[in-house]
Amino acid sequence: MGRKGTGVTAISDSSYEIAFTYKGVRCRERVKARPCAANTKDLTKFRQRLLAEIEIGTFDYATTFPNSKNLARFAGQPGDVQLVGDYLERWLDVKKTQIAASTYRDYYGIVFRLLIPRFGKLRLSELKRPHFKEWLASIDDGRKDKSNNPVRVTNKRLANIQSCARSALQDAVDDELLEANPLAGFTFERNEAPREEDHADPFDASEQAAIIRKARAPQLANLFQFLFWTGLRTSEVIALNWDDVDWHHGTIRVRKAMTRASKGTTEDTKTIAGRRDVKLLAPALAALNAQKAHTLLQPDGAIFHNPGWRGRGGGRWKGDNQIWKVWGTTLKNAKVRYRNPYQTRHTYASMMLSAGESEMWVAKQMGHASTAPIRRNYGRWMPTADPHAGERAVARFAEGFDSNLPASDAGAA
């Protein structure tokens, strides 16, 4: 059913063909509809509106016929045709060869659990900044609080999501799929209440001693003491080899890491600043000397081994997650309030700063490019670094200062 000359022709028991000319090209598109007089009439009107849009320049081929094989022919750029979901899957496959395993794991979760479910069916060129603004303002982490309200995603998590999406879209611009990155120069943050305390929660000297004393094997005691006195991440420590130790200069070279995502293989540090030589303070050096008896002559070259159970050694740690398991047991046996192993790093920083060590020296020891993270995370320890802080200013500017102020304002004019 369908009249000749109308451009609308029934071609099967379930579809029509609509013919029209666009940009000098004769096009035919199929539309699913049962042939009948009413559908023929409706599709004829549809075609007339289509021709009118072509005439005034408002016709969008991809919107009108999203599954057409002609889309690539008329697309202004590939992003007008390519779906966000398809692009992100291919982008992640390539990105995997360029980033650390732990970063890939984070990106994978963001892409497949968040970005594709939300934006996957949009075309790349349709993805605009307002889409992200609206979504990021409403996103939660899937949990409920005690009042059964959704737990909001933190600004740190929002930043990680935006970093992944921004990187993917910038690569689309570089590959000439998009004209501009909608997230370039844009960061969305929520108004968060300030934290009552910073996240650093270090162990005091008695807690450190208890943890080391209650370690179930000498190798664990050596490992924990080394962590407390170098500030290294657990992923960095388990990647260390004996040839990384410079006994002459009293330092150890940190050039790689081994995370749970790397699955037993080493990877580069995430940043250039993370590649560093760390000074071996006396307690750290003592831990290494004690560890020699266990692993110095082992063929794998690793400094620290998983001691296993009942003397059955497990060889080099396969990932920092293994340390987290024995760490929890050790703290329980030591009757020390639980904090995760990362707090050994915070403990090191707080000890150094409280003792008056230079902020820049501590930053370099910990693999930071600047002192900003030191000030942000450990500021409350820094005033105690100099017990005479402020006294020089008093001596210089408070000459003639009257310290005998009245105890009350009685009699004031």
C-alpha cells in the first residue's frame, strides 16, 4: 500500500520505504509500520515535514533515522555517529596499555558502572556539559545511611569520575571525533561540610611497639617497623628488591609498586615524584638488617616475603591486599584500635614534622612534588615542630608591650 509519487511505499507486510533527496543524494529509509491507509497517510505527512526541514536546514539525519546506514555519509564528524558506549569501550582497551594496572581498575569501574549506563546510548557529539552537571549533582554511591537516605558521593570520588571522563573526551578531541571537550576547564563539586578531623590518624610510640611485638612472625615485625620509619606505601614496599638498597649512602630506591590490581607483577609509580630515594633512618635500617637472615639469599631478590603460616613461607607478597589481612589480625592481638596500613605512612609524616624536620624534605621522602599535601594532611602537627614558634616575632615587634592588663573591664570609660 502506498501511492506512487508520494515517496512513501509499502515494501513488506511490516514496513514502508520513504524516499527523499538530501544534500544531492537520493536516500531511502525503512520505517516499521503495518501497511494500511491510515499509516500511509501519517507517513506521507511525516515525509512532508522531513522535506520542509531539509529545505530550511534543520533536518538531523541521525535523530530522524538513528539506525541508518547513511549516517556516516552525512555526519559532520565521526562523533555525530559514534555512540558514547562504543567509544568508551574502545578507548579503555587502548588506555589499558598506557596506564598503571591500579588506575585501569579504577577507570574500568567508572566506565562500565557509571558512564556507559548513564550516557552510553548518546552520540558523542550529543554529550554536553549540562548532562554531567545534572548527573553529578544527583549521583550517590548506592549505600544508605542510618536514616535510609542515599549516601552522597564525596567530592574526591566526583573528581575521580570527572578525571576519567575528561581524559576520554580529550582523546576523542585529539582523534578528531569531537570539536571540543565538554569537560575542559570544568570541575563539579558539592558543598561539603568540613571534616571534623583530618584523615591522618597516626599510631603513637606505644602502639607501634605493641604492633611490632605482636606480629606473628619476625618477617612481619621487620615489615611493620620498616613501614613506620620510611613512610612508603605497602604497594611500594612489597616491590622492593635487595639491589634497591644503597648501603653506602644509607638510602633505598623506590621506582615501582605492586598493587592488588597488578596481580603479582610490578608497575611504575603513578607519578614522577613517586620515583625517589628514601633515607634509611636507624629503625628502618635495623629492620632491613634483621630481614637479611630471611630473604637476602632468596633467588627472587625480594626484601620482604609473606611468611605464610607455621613456617611455610609464601615468597614475595603478591599484592598489598595480602598485607591488609595480616595487619588486621596483628592489631587485634595487640589490642590497638584499628586503622588501616596506610596510617603507617601518616605516622611517619607526623613523627618527622613533630620532630621539626623540613616540610620539603618530608614531602620528597614521601614522593610528593610539593609541600601542599604535607600542609593539607599534616598541618596540625606542624606547630609543634618548633616549640619557640612565634617568640622571634614577639622579640622584634612587641617592645614596650604592657603585659599588666586589667583582669576585668571594671571602671572602663
